[in-house]
Amino acid sequence: MRETSYYITAVLKAPVTSEKYIEGIYRAIGQLCFYGGSIAPSRHEYIQRQYGPGARTVVYRKMLIVFNVRRDVIMIRRVMPGGLIR
């Protein structure tokens, strides 16, 4: 997330956009406590191999939030550009 924030702030010269974008990602992560368990595990082989069986994903704009659900705990594994998944 730091890299994303830096890129938007420094390279694109859009600090306000960066702040709003990062806040949106945090909001999306925060909302997972309400519905994260209802999201089906990812069918993508890369996600399952890297983050374990049952790893789930949700998209915020062009970012992919990878997480696992263990009992009643949501564990965020990675936030990455969705374009990295092939």
C-alpha cells in the first residue's frame, strides 16, 4: 500500500487522490468483517498456491485484496494490483 500511495503521490503528482484511494482500500478491508465469510474461495490457481486453500479475493477499483477466513477472523494477506494475476 505504501508503494501505491507513493506512486500516486510522487509520480502522478496527485496526493489528494492518493489519500482518498488508500482510504477506500482501508474501508473495503474494514467491510470484510461483515461479509468476508460469504465470499467464495478464489478459483485462481496462483492465489490458492500462494495464499493457501480457501484464500479469497475482493476487488477495490484495480486493486485485489487477498484474504483468508479462519474461524471468525479475517486475515489480510496482500493488497496488490489486479493486473499482476494472470
